[in-house]
Amino acid sequence: MVQKGRKPYVPTAESRVSVKTLTSYGIPHDHIALVMQISAPTLRKHYRHELDTGKIEATIKVAKSLFGMATHKTRPHAGAGIFWMKVHAGWRETERVEVSGRDGEAIEQKVGLALVDEKQIASALKRLEAEY
């Protein structure tokens, strides 16, 4: 008896590594499916574990590296330490802008007020009505 349709997809050890690596780089699942030449549902069906853990493992590696840079015994990296503190200890950069006038005095504000009488309003209204 002749079997119809496609052969079932079978992932390989190499393809599992590829999917996990692409996932760890943050590549969207639909793009990974295109590269692997399979449908997105097939990708999710056969590579669920790789899709779920690839990004997590990459984050762990980066966190370990960053922490190592920030806490290095002989050459700690200040930028890595500052980043760590911003993310994990609530540090933040603040910018304070003070606005003042000459010699720290208050800023002088001048407000102009034009008084318009009823005749001027009526005249302007007639001109507008004539134009439209």
C-alpha cells in the first residue's frame, strides 16, 4: 500500500541546537520556522523545550558574565556594577533642572493685554462674513 502525503517531520540533534541558538539570540519563532523550512506549528510541536529554554539560558549566561565583570577581584567594571545596581537595587539617574532669572532671581514675566471694544469686534465680524 502506498502512503500519501508528506513524511512526518523528525528533528535532529543538530536542528535542536540551531533552534535553541536562534531562540537565545531573540529571533522570533516565525523567523526561526522560515530558516528551518518548517511551519510555525511544526516548530512549536517538535521544539517546545528549545523555544522555552533558549532565551532563559542566554539570559543566565549574560547575567553571569555581567555579574563577573561587576565583581571582578582585580579589575571590576564600574559600568557593569552601575547597570546591576540600576536593575536590581533601584538606582536611577536623575536630572535636576532649575530655572531662574538673572542672579538667581525669579523670572520676570510680562503679560500683554489688548483691550478691544464692541465696535472693533463688530467690524471684524463683518469682514469675516463678507469673506465667507
